[in-house]
Amino acid sequence: MTAPPRDPVTADQLRPGDPYELSEGRLIECLPSGRRGGRRNGTGFGVLDTDPLAEAAAVDLGISPRPAMLRAPDIAVGPIPDEPGWATEAPPLAVEYADTGQDEAELYSKIDELLAAGTRWIWVVRLQGARRVEVYEPSSSARKKAPGRRAQASAGAQKTRRLPARVAYPGEALLAPGVLKNPVLVEALYDREAAHEATLRNLLQRRGYEDIEAVREEGRNEGRKEGRNEGRKEGRNEGHTQGLRIAVKDLCEVLGIALSPDREAAIEAMAGPELSALREQLKRERRWP
């Protein structure tokens, strides 16, 4: 888009890639993420997208349940059709990353609109200051006035800040029943190593393993099974070979063939096929070869 349309705007006037969201027909400019925010978005997406129960996940998905609204959470999780155009239903789970310079008034406005449209949980990952995740739900209360441009834009506006239903810190788990199978550790939404561990667990579960220990245990069981089978096979072979040695010695005794220490050693050193061949030769020639 070369120039933004004038307010009020409807979602059908915007195209994918336009740097705007829409709130009550008002354009909201969406600037690119910084380095830290951009990296963390990708980190959290991998964890949520691979959860065994997640139907789909999307980054910056345009959500427009009504013409005057177009919101794009950093990550959306839920039944997202693989089709062009804006999503017309709000996802059950949305994730926002808030870093330095976050417009708090616009953030709370976005939270309110997504929850009103049907989103069940919004996780706001705070990257500035103490790492934490604010959990917003439709039942969250709104009590504090929210500072920022939106409050200043409308004279006398009494915009309020919605309070989170919960604030979770590193080491605590986030839940989205019916949307995600696994609890998500707070740090898995921004820490690369923690995200990789969670993603590996998710991918293993998609293949029928509960976790990496289940894979190791299956390997140990397979090893034990193969060992037992190999042991039985080797035992049968060794028993057959030993039987042939006894048969050769018995045959020598019947034929009156003396078994010197060298001949005894030769018989002990022979494998099954060699013993079979020696036995047949003794039967034919009735003498030591």
C-alpha cells in the first residue's frame, strides 16, 4: 500500500503485508520487531506449532471477525484454515511479545478486542525487565486506567487497563486445555534451549513416544531382545558344533583311529561345516585323512 486510506477503514481495504491493524475502523501502524522480539517470536512459534494437540499455528495472522476490526497477534494457535484471506474467527490462544517501546494502551485494546471476539487465552510475554508471562482471559477484570496515545487521542476517554488473570514466571507452566496437550514452561516462549527441549518432546509425542526417555527405553528393550535372540541362535549353533565334535570322536573310537593330542586339537578348532566334512570322510575312508 502506497498510502493508507483515511479513517474509518474496513478490513477489506487492507491487504496482506500492509503494516496496519484496525481497531473500530482506526488504522494502527505496526512497526517491525526488534532483534530480540523477532527472535523470541520464532522461538515460541516452534513450541506451540509442534504440540500434538495444536491444529495449527500462525505468525501475524490477520483476524477480522467484523469489518471494523483487523488484529494480528504475534502467534495464533487453533483451527486456522489453509486458505487465503483474513481469518474470520478469533483463535482460542494468542501470544503477544512486549519489549522496549511497547504501546501499552494499544496492547490492552488489542487484548480486549481479541477476547471479545472469542479468544480464550492471551499470553503476553514480557521481554523487558523480569521475564514473565501475563495471562489474560475473558474473565480478567479491567480496573486501571491505561496510559498512552489511545487514551490521549479521545478527549475525556476513560480507557481502562485489563488486569491479567495470572502472572507466571520462569519455572511455572502455562495451560491451554483443549488447544494444547502439554503445559508450556514460561521460559520455553523465549529461551532457545528450553524451546528446543519442548519442541523435541512434542515431536516425539507426535510419533507415539511420550518423551526422550521412552525412546531410550525402547532402544534398551530392543537391544535386550536382540541380545536374547542372538544368544539363543549362538547357543543353538554352538550346541550343534559340539555335537559334531562328539560324533567325530565317537566315530574314531569305533573305527579304531587313535586321537593324538594334535588330532584332538584339530577337532576342537574346527567349525561345524569342517566337522561335518571330516565325519563324512571318516565314514568313507575309515582312516584319519
